[in-house]
Amino acid sequence: MAATPEPATRVRRIPELQRHDQRDLEAVLDAGLVAHVGIVDDAQPYVLPLAYVRDGDRLLLHGSTGSRLLRALAAGAPACATVTLIDGLVVARSAFESSMHYRCAMVFGRCAPVEDTEVALQRFTDGLLPGRSGEVRASHPKELAATQVLELPIERWSVKASDEDPEDSEEDLAGDSWAGVLPIECRFGTPRPAADLRRGIPVPASVRQLAQRTITPPGTAAG
Amino acid sequence: MAATPEPATRVRRIPELQRHDQRDLEAVLDAGLVAHVGIVDDAQPYVLPLAYVRDGDRLLLHGSTGSRLLRALAAGAPACATVTLIDGLVVARSAFESSMHYRCAMVFGRCAPVEDTEVALQRFTDGLLPGRSGEVRASHPKELAATQVLELPIERWSVKASDEDPEDSEEDLAGDSWAGVLPIECRFGTPRPAADLRRGIPVPASVRQLAQRTITPPGTAAG
């Protein structure tokens, strides 16, 4: 689906940083773990961090049926889900030109409850930890009833990314100030068993596969 | 300033995860780099990632005077600034109990433009990269005119954090499924000079001090 050229998705500030390829969008959405979801209640905006996964042309968001704001989202209130990855500090020769390396995806729309909570919860589980759904028992009906999985269609969106060197003026280039990028690196660490884990239960494949793996920035070798 | 017990700041979901100490709030705000700021325009919420620093009892947010949403923020539209740090995946014995380790601060209120842009920009620069303002030239008047620094008072806020082991049922505890935490670690990497950096300019102290330093989770030894 293409980005609809509506006001909400047209990047006005520094439009040359906008990307228009859905693969750029998907790369950001697939690298993130948490979306910051905006919702309005009585003219007050709320921004909630929600775990999410991308499932084809929709985002699956996950929460409790007991949450008031989740219920408002489920009822179809206008929403904005923003996923941001911060890849580094851009250290320019002046304070003014200093900035950040980032990738940011915004998806606008209205959420709807997913009918088949069981399948959606499986996709959700495997989206965060690939293969995990095959390692755990099936969900109990009571658990499914207490889980709200929402879908947000990926139809109206924008992506913006910055990965360039600082752009200093000729005058500053001739000066003595350093300029460059201080990268920010995120990765999964070493799995830590729960204090109440019974002896002799090994770390499962799903967790082993992610351990020590780089999350951001893309292309970084795992340490 | 204490958290005002208004509806907007009372945590309804899993209230035992809420923290009430302003030091918890400040620890989250001081560890983050980007706030997700919610603002409403014509009933549509927008969630913008904005670099910020905490300056005492206010957040300083930084943007361009040319941004429509920044201008709406500056005009005092109701806002919500959310800062979230993701510290790990909580891998429970069931999909249902699986979750994340996180710390999340929300600050609600209305922004105002900071009068003394020069001082605010210095605080901003040093908040992200301590000592940097002393290493760069003073800002030009034209640069100051093009910079919008907003302040959001830290008056109405909430903090929520989760750092516990998974809480599985007795039945699941007796099973064969692994449970634990897969930590997520973020740190500053090795500084990369700009392609156009003149030879012989060393990495400045501000950048050297952050290089290789752990951002999250707290208490992790730098690698």
C-alpha cells in the first residue's frame, strides 16, 4: 500500500529526509520493539508505550482489556503510532547543526480489535521472540479473554531518517572544532534465568537466537 | 514538586508498578535522549520524537521555528511528553505472562517558548553531551532566531517501571518451560569523525567521556 499524500503524512520539516519506500517503513517497524501511541481523551493527548509487532500490512498492538485508553483505542479513536530508533548523536562544529541519527516511522489511523485473539497473540509472541509460541503451552481461554489485541492498518504513514554527517558551514569547516558521529548501539544481552526456574531447564532456542544480537544500528556486527 | 493526583497521572493499570518518588522520575528523564511528544491537531493525535533535556523542574524541548506542530506546542496546546527506556524482554513460561522490563515517564502540561534561547540552547547542548557548549563557538543571532526551545514544566507526571521476574502460575512453575529475562543493553559506541574533518583535530573531551558508556540498563558495566 502506498503512503497516501494527506496532510498528516507529508513531512514539512526537512522534507528531503522523508523516505517513500514501504521497505524503509517496514525496516523501521521490524527493528523496533515499542510504539509510542498517541490518543486523545477530552482534548488531552496521551502517549503510551505499547509493545507491537508488524504483521504484514498491519501493526498488532497488545494490552489489557482493563485499560481505559486501550478501550478507547479499540473503539476506533484516531491514533498515531510512532516508532523511533536513535542511532547516534551527530556532533557538529556548532551547537546549531548538532542533531541525531534516527529513523522514525509514524502510522496514522484507527485501531480495531482483532477477532482471533489466539492467532494474533501467537503472531505477537513470535514477532518479539521468533519461535517462542512453539515453546510455550497454548493460552487458556481466561487469558485470551483478558487480552486485547488491536490492529492498526498500515495505510497512512510517513518515514523519516537521518544518517548523514553534520553539515557545517564553510566557515566552521575551516575552524578547529571536531565533528562526527557518536553511534548508539543497542543489543540483546545474556539471558538471565528467573530466580524460581527449576534446575536443568535449558535456555530455549528462541532466546538463544536473540542473545547477544544487535538491535540497532543496522549493519552493526554483534559484539 | 509532587505528582498531582489528577486523573491524567493516576496509573490505573497494574498500579503497583507506579513510582511516586520524583527521584525515580528524574532518573528516567536523565537517562533518555528522546521524548515522544503527543499533540492534537484537528482531533488527530501526532506523536513526535523530540530531543530533550531535563533542566531542574522543566523539560527543554528543541525544534525548528518552521515546524507547524512545534508552533502549536509553543502556543500552549495540551501536550504529553513520554520517555520510555526498554531494559529487556521478560520471557515467562506462558505467552500471557510474557512482557518487558521498562521504565516510562510521562509529563503532562503545556509548553511555553523559552525567552533566553541562547542559555537554553547551551543547557540543551550540555544536557546531551556534557561540556560540549564550551567546545563550540557561540551561536550566531540568525541561528538563535531559527531555533525554538520550549519548556514543559514538570508538574503533572507519572512514572511506571517494571524490573521483576516473570510471575507464572503454580501450574506453570512445575512445567518444563524456561523463564527469565533477556536484557537489552544500549551504549555509546566509538566516535566516527566526519568525512570532512580536517586532519589533526582530536576527539574532544565531551565525546571521549561518553564513548563506550552505557546508556541503559542502569548499573550495567560498560563493555
